[in-house]
Amino acid sequence: MNYNPNDIEPKWQKYWKDNKTYRTENFSDKPHFYVLDMFPYPSGAGLHVGHPLGYIASDIFARYKRLNGFNVLHPMGYDAYGLPAEQYAIQTGQHPHITTERNINRYREQLDKIGFCFDWDREVRTCDPEYYRWTQWTFIQLFNHYYDKTLDKARPIAELIEKIRKGEVRDEQGNAYDWDGMDEVARQDLLMNYRLAYLADIPVNWCAGLGTVLANDEVINGLSVRGGYPVERKLMRQWSLRITAYAQRLVDGLDTVDFSESLKEVQRNWIGRSEGAAVWFPLDVPSNANVLPGAQAYMPQCNPQPVPSFEIFTTRPDTIFGVTFMVLCPEHELIDSITTDEQRQQVQDYVSWAKNRSERERQSEVKKVSGVFTGAYAVNPLTNERIPIWVSDYVLAGYGTGAIMAVPAHDSRDFAFARQFNLPIRQVVIPAGTKPEDMTPPETWTESIDSKAGISVNSGFVTGMKVKDAIHAVIDKLDEMGIGYRTINYRLRDAIFSRQRYWGEPFPVYFKQIKDADGTMHAIPYCLPEECLPLCLPEISDFKPTSTGEPPLGHAQKWAWDEANRQVVDKSLIDNVTVFPLELSTMPGFAGSSGYYLRYMDPRNNERYFSEQAVNYWQNVDLYVGGSEHATGHMIYARFWNKFLFDIGLAVKDEPFRKLINQGMIQGRSNFVYRSKTDSNLFISKNIPGREENTVPIHVDINIVDNDILDVERFRAWRPEFAEARFELEDGKYVCGWEIEKMSKSMFNVQNPDDLVARYGADTLRLYEMFLGPVEQAKPWDTNGIEGVARFLKKFWRLYENIVDEVPTKEELKVLHQTIKKITDDIERFSFNTAVSNFMICTNDLLALNCAKREVVGPIVILMAPFAPHIAEELWHKLNPGASSVFDEQWPVCDESVLVESSFEYPVSFNGKMRFKLNLPLTATSDDAMQAVVNAPEAQRWIEGKAVKKLVFVPKKIINVVI
RNA sequence: GCCUCGGUGGCGGAAUGGUAGACGCGGUAGACUCAAAAUCUGCUGUCCGCAAGGACGUGUGGGUUCGAUACCCACCCGAGGUACCA
């Protein structure tokens, strides 16, 4: 019988399903192992060959661990909330529930065909109320906790209130709060500054095209990642997560996990920790002046009078003697109060111009220097010089204090600014390896000297010090004077958590109207009681914002909270006494994907997020497989989410993922036709002279192109606009251009896995995807090699056709045990491409030996099972009629004694160059080798009577002769 | 600019400081066949040579080593990430 995957694959898929072969229990004597894939967003396009790459790799590893006696958790689910389903709903009126459900079913069908070992009993969907109940629950916990900087962990907000009461918490002026004297509005305002989930007016990335705000990782170059719409900065009242509280732990945790160096680096850059100093610069105003709005008072040791001043952050305090001007960001609150009357008009014009620029404009004009002088001066606290204060948008409001000391000699941006406005440049560092007399005056420089490798000059008490020492010396001095301190700044921003969208988790939040002391009404947010969760997403039919500009949930009629009866009621009942409006925005995509790995541990628990026993057993994810594009989004949020759950005692490990493998993207190979610029029905073949100037390339479906030759008839039939197409051919053929790009529907370069499964079988697809190259490497999809893998499986099948019960020869056993050793090693190293090669070698060897012996082929079927489960299961049952699944077997062990040789064929090198081979017993010593080489006839022509200077003998490796 | 990873035949890619190019694709010659497909076997880095054989060869230049694709230094090229972050 020939190998026919279409017969055996559905059979075993059904068998595994019926027997629940892959079902995992939470309790076992076996060691545990958790293998997780990043769950997919079920898009309408279905799977292409790039998606399963990581799933195949993790599937192999999960099966391997299982065969090695581990209790393996290997679940799958769907990240089902998201923008595309909602955009689709706006266009077609089709409810996102329906599209999502349909897409999920399609995904499941495609996944099942590839034969994965997921425990589908543990499936989760982020849009399922029984799942998002715990997303909402976690939000409530975040709302009810604050970050205790002393304990370095999240603590209940009640503890904070206690501290405020005791006067242990102070305001910026250093005064204690009078908690008991505060009204509810003031109390809630104060607490809001500490909650880990908080509501605040913050500058957000507003995307009008999508009608919602976006997190920083959802914006690239001022455009939204989804859809590519422009994004602007806008001040809005939004929920945020205080992820910045965890910045240091997120950096530190990277040292404890096994991620690729590049991914760690991306995360470190994203968090952007920088060490430096905060320094107060006094304003040059009469010292008895009242503190100006936006200015702070400080009291240097040398001057007991409070002095109006402002704070800057610098990583180079050593260059403070080189400060020649100061710069404030256009949003700085000090600008109004210090600008002189002569400069006022100019400054106001500049500030309003700068504020109205979109993010995209600002980012695309980074190299253009702009700014304006305020007319005001600050005083350098170490030199007492008067320094002009400027305003420029190269200083960003969101980082540090939005104000800097400018040292044009040693900062490239300050340098450019100084050149533009003719400000002085003063050198205070000479680079390492340069003599002072070799330095040219700064006026002649074309760039600043930014390197920290150097010696301070013209810098008062730090002159002559190395920069690194000078930094510390200056900070110590500032600290002593009471005008500065050592501090750390992070680039990481708090995560904006509100989306003005429908298809997401509702916030379990309602708003009460409360009067403050002045009688003004305030909408104060309160969380629903935990026991009332889930707060289900209401059904609506119009998914656009309301006419008053509210998010789509504004259309929901039954969307108010009855506090007394603890239930959702109709909006018309809102009386702001017992019935209150509910929050209208929903949570972002990362809400549901941040803690899903924990829910898999105990997905049907309706009492808790997950049970204590389950998390104590599984701990955290041992192996996580997914794309590196999630480095600054999901991977940061999930680590934050886990650290919070760890702090409040739910998670048992500080880091959620022990080891991460980033599968490389499978790129598509796109084909192009070239349309004439003057005649839209004329298409010119690639290599016709003049084609390049006179045509525009257009993507063409790869399915109507064979070997870059276009099937012109199918092209005409492909789309109506090409029905009248005419062609300028070369050698009677139309040659297409090609390019490696992202695999995407819009580029018509998508390879659907179903077609390949139908043609070659799932096992061939699995092996081929692995054989393409290292899992972690990006690679273009190319079906050319798949025939080779298909041929291998046919040979492999043939090997078992005439199985016999004979005692294997030593040589056959050697092939077996070598293969066991290699495959085990390959899997441990995650080198699945070499594993497939090694299977091919093994099969070729056994066919050459004509070996079909049960004792040899049995173990090889088990080795093969993780890679090609269907064929392995089929052959296992052929070998062992009546047996249970091959996945109930034990991974074979390599018997090293079979591999032991009595002699070894040494490559003999002369001066490092391989010349001939020499067989020596394993017991041979260096002296034996010397004897043998000198006596070997082959050696004579290389030695040619010269003396052997040295002989290097490495047992079982090589003999190298130096002459 | 900075950070990370990479650069090996016609192609995908092997090689833990020890025979570079495993394995596969492609190419080529042959076997089987009336023929083709399928299958099987041999050859297939470059150059010189009829051959035996030899020289060269892992982006470039240096270094360490008996020996370097691998380690170190400098540079070139490519991919990805990231940026007025003070």
C-alpha cells in the first residue's frame, strides 16, 4: 500500500479527538511543562503558511516533552476582540459577534487539518463573558491598588489611605494631607494620583480615522499601525495603567528570562532607563518675588530665602559648566509667567504654532530647528552666570521635566540649536586621546563632542577629572548644596487603557455626580462590586460614534448601573441617586491578551481567575513561541500584568515566560506586471528596453504566474479591469518581476496551507515548514523544496512495508542510536531544520542497509512522532496491532555503547591542511600517532625529509603535523 | 545616528576551535520504459590539468592559535528595531 496522507490523516485526527489524547490534567506525579503559543486574532483572511510556523515548532516541542514523561500543558484560544471586526461591522452592519464566530470556526478548521496537539477543552476566547469577567476583575484590582515604592510592590489602596491619615504621604510642597478634613471629591482626586488604573486628562494619540485613542506601541511614525491613519496629540480624559511604576522591575526581570538578546534590547530601549541628575536652576528674578506659577521654590544651603526656580533633568551633569542657554518645551507652564513683554507676541505665536503641529509633521521635520527667546534668564547655580531661556519643540513635554540645560559643545541637538540662533558654544570636555593643544575652537566645529570618553576642562572643581567621575562629583556637589539629586528617568509612558470603540471589554465602572466644597459637580468613577462581574457587553446595532461624539456604547439603551439593586438597567432610569451612567469606552486589545496564559491553567473555573492549586502546579510558561512584533506591546503588558498579579498573590512567579522563541516571519514572494503609463490596457514584459521608465508595477496573483511567466489568459479573466489587456511580450512570453515582501492578501502573494495539505498532507507541510530553515529566521516562502520532503516521507513509509522480527546488526543499531542522539540534541537546541535532515540521512542509511527490523524501526517511529504525528501514529499501529497511541510511548534512549568504536579514522593535517586519513586504535597515544605518521607512505611527500617540529594529537578529532 | 542580528555554492541552508558546503532543491549523465511520468543510481564550489593531481575558497583587512566559517580588533554590506528621550 502506498503512502496516502489523505487517508490516514483524518483517521488519526478523529482518533485523537475521540480518545482525548491531548487532554491535560492539572495534577500529576509527572514533572510539568507549559508550552504556549501566542493566540491568534481570528482575521477574515484565514491562516496563511506563515501562521502555523510557530505552532508547528511548539507542537513538536510539546509532543517531545510529553514523550519524555512530562505532563504538558499546550492550549490554544483566540484574541477575539479587535478593530477589524468592528470596522467590518461599520461597513456592513454585520455584528462583530457573527464575524468573529465565523472566523474562529474557519481558523479551527484550518488548525485541525495540520494536526496540532492542543488541549481544546481549555480553549479561551477574550470576548467570552466567562473569560473577560477576569479581565474586568483584574482592572478592579488595579484600580484598588497603588504602588508602594518602599516595599517595591503593589499594595491595597486602603493602606495608602492609612498612610495619608498618619501624615506619611506628602504633597509637592512637603505638607501632609488633612484626610479627615477633605471631602469625597478631594479624596478621590488624591487617590487617583496613586491608583494603578487611573482616570486622568492626559495627552493621548488620537486617531480620527479610527475614532479612538491608541497606545504608543500602536502608533508608528505618526500613523496608526492598523489602517495607517494619521494620529495627533490631544488632551483627553482617559483610563490609564500606571505601568511606569513597574519600569525598573520590567528592566531587571529581563536578566532572569531566556529571551533573545535583540528582544531584550528592544524592551530595554522601549523602557528607556537613563541615569542622571535633576537640577534646580533659579530664575533671574528678585529673590523676594513670590513664587511664579509653574516655578518651584527651593532653598539652597547658601541662601535661606526660597528662590523661584525650575527643575531640569540631565544625564550629563558634568557639563554644567558648559551650559550657555536653557530650553523649555512649548507646553511648559513657566513660559507665560517669565516671558518678557517685548518677547510675548513672538513666544505666543511660536507656542501656538508648535502645539498645532500634528505628530506626523513634527516627526517628519525633526531636522528643522525652530525656537524663540523668552527674554528671561536663569542662573547657573555653580557659576552664577546669567543664561538665556529659550522655548523650542525639540524639548519634549513627555520626558523628564520638559526643560533642559543646553550644552551645545557636547550635545548634538543643542549644538544644532546654538548654530541656528548664534548662541555661544563652550567646550568643557576634551575627548580621550586628544591633547588640549590639538583642539580647535568650537566655532570651527561641524559637530558636537557627545562621547562620555574624555576629560573635563574649564569646569571649576571637576577640571581634569574623567567624565564618568565628574558626573558623580557634580551630583554630589549639587546634592550637598540642596539644589539637585541623583535620579533615574524612563522613556516608558503609562499605558492608555480607554478605547472609544464597541468591540472590547466594557469597564466595570460607573460615575457618580458629587459636589465639591465649592458646589461644583464632579463625575467620580467607582468600580462595580466584584461579585457582579461579568459586566456584559450590550448588544447594539450602530457601531459608529453617537451624534454627540460619544463612543459607540452611547447607543446602548440598557447601560446604566443601579447601585442599590446591583444590576444593569435602562439609561432612562439614571437619577444620579441610585442609578448612574456606566463608562462608555472599552478596553484595548492588550487587556484580554495580558493574562490569558494564566487562565489556561484553569479555564472553566467560575469562582476565581484560576485556582491556587493550578497555578502552584503549572507556575509559569516554560516555553512561549510567537512573533517579535509583540516586543513593545503584548510582551511588556503581559509582563506588567503578571507582576501585578504576583504582587497581589495570584501569580506565583514574577515573570510570566521563562523562555521565549520568536519565530521568523515567512515572507511572500510577490509577482508584478508592468502597466504602461500612457495606455492602461497595455502591459509590458519585464526585460523590454525602456520598460522601467514607462510603466508602473502592479501586484499580480502568484497563482496565475508560474516561474515568473504570466498566464495571460488567466490574467484577463482575473479581474474585470484587465479583460481588455494587451501585452508586449519577450520571446513570446510575459515575464513578471518579483520581490520579497510581507505575505498579505493585498499583495496577492498568500500561500494557503489548506491547498498544500490537500496536495501533500499535513505531515509534509509540517516537515517542510521546519526544513525551510531555523525557526527564528525570516525566510521567503518557496514551494520548490516541498517535493523533496514529500519524497522523503514516501521513502520513510516504504521502510516499514516489509517489517521483520530479526536481530539487528551492529551497523543497523549504530544508525538507530546515532539518530536518537542527533534528534534529541536537535530538538533540545530547537534546531528543527537539522532534525528533518537527520531523519532523511537515517532513512537513506537504513534503505541502503535494507533494514526493516522491528527493533530499529520502532524507536525511529517514536522519534518521528513529534514532527509527523499522523504517519508515525499509522506506522506505530501497523507495527503494534492493538496498541494505544504512539504518544503514550517513551522517548528512546541512546545506547552510547553501541556507538563505541575500536578505532578511529583520523584526518591528518600538515600545517593545518588536511592531507590524508590514518586509522588508529582508540587507545593510541600521541607517540603512537607520531610513529604512524612518520611511517605512513602517504606522509612522505609532505615531510620530504624535513623534521617534524610538532605533532598535535586530539583523540577522536585530528592529527596535525607541523613541519 | 544608535541598538540587535546576520553575510558560506545557482538556491534554502549544515558545521559545539579540528575533513567547509551535511541534507534538500535545481542542474546533469545514466538505468527502467515503445515513450513519458514516477522511481532508482552516479556526478555537481571555482580555477588549472587529458589524467593523476594541484591551487584557490565561508563579505574585506589584520590578530590569537599547531589549526578559525566559528574567538578578538577595524571596516564594508544587508535585515530588523528605535530616535529631537536631554
